[in-house]
Amino acid sequence: MALTVSQVARLARISIRTLHHYDELGLLKPSGRSEAGYRLYEAEDLRRLQQVLFYKELGFPLEEILRVLNDPDFDVRAALHTQRRLLLEKAGHLQALVRAVDAALDTLERGTPMSQEEQAKMFGDFEPSKYEEEVRERWGHTEAYRESAKRTSRYTREDWERLKAEGDTLLRQLASQLEAGTPPTDEGPMELAEQHRQYISRWFYPCSHALHRGLGELYVNDARFTASLDGVRPGLARYAHEAFQANAGRALGQ
């Protein structure tokens, strides 16, 4: 039985305007029309809508979702298995965020910067303080280092929880693009690279495109950074490096 646009909107808990937008983009074109010209959606349309909403929840831009779904080799069963795994990972991350919020609430009244021990618990084997002496030796003379040290010295545990959660989300979104086979030079990965550059500027130091390109080089030239990113998903360090390079090249006209 075909459903009208308003019925599909209620079923999927999205707006009619959103369905019209998906139609205009070619993401979800209804299979039929009523005698009055209204959109009618069949079961196959609903299955495609489910795929659109799954990928959107995982952080994919609409243009990337369109490319994935229109790929002749697209396999619905394989996609569902991949989406299930990614959604479970996201659920685990959200649970970690809840714990982080609980911890932040617990320490809010203190209003004191995080200790190195607390950072170690949050960041595991790659907490910032672990390489503080090496970082100071290599970059202590730079304005970026001085600005980062100035900012982070004032951060409370709540601040560290927030910046880690934000950074983890960006890396997982990049990993999702890698998982989908999206080239790092495509719009989606480059947009995530730009968001990462702005994230660095917001939390640590003004990060120019040239500096961000250098950070990408560090991801593939320093085994510790490579291991940390590839721990999220194998190959992520190289993928992030290439996305950073592409984004910087686009911005700098290179």
C-alpha cells in the first residue's frame, strides 16, 4: 500500500519539507503519484529512506549519501551490517559521554584544572601531558605552543571532557568516510578536515591551513600518532593526512 508524503513524514519522524528536499536532490524520489499529483511512496522507497536516515545519523553529508546509494555495487545487506557496527560504536561513545558529563558534574564545584592523573584516565596511553617535555623541546619556541600552553593551563576537567568528546566525534566521522570508501579528496572528508582545523583553533592555538597540513604530516611520520589514529580504524592516519592536505590545498589555491 502506497503512503502519502504526510504519512511517511509521521512514520519516519521527519518533516514534509525534508522529504521534498530529498526528492529535489534525487536522494528519495517517490515511486508514484496520485491522480491529483501528490507523491506516493512504496515499500522500496521506505527502505531507501531508512538508508538515508542511517547514513545521516552517522554524519555523512547528503551528497555523499547520494553517491553511496546510487553506486551500482551498493549492497543493502552489507550496508546494514556496516551501519549496525558503526551505530553500536556510536552508542558506546554516547555512553562514554554520559560518564564524562557525570564526572564533569561531580567536579564542577571544584573549578580547578585537571591533574595529569585525571588526564591519563581520560586519554589512556596518549594523554597530552605524557609528551609535554618533548613537545616543549620541539615547539616551545613557537607562538602556537605558547598560546596552547596558555589556554590549556586554564582548562578544567569539564573543558578537557568537552574537547576530547568533540575531537573523538570528528575522528569517528572521518573513519566512517573511510569505511564507506569515500576518497579523502571528496567534499565530505575535506569538510571534516576543515572542521578539525577549526577545532584546533578553538581549543589550542590559531591553526592556519599550513599548520594543519603540518599536523597531517605528523599523523603519518610519528608512529605514536599513527598508532593512535589507526586504533580508531586501520588506515585512518593516512586518510586524515590526505584529507588535511586536500583541504589546505583547496584553501590555499594549490
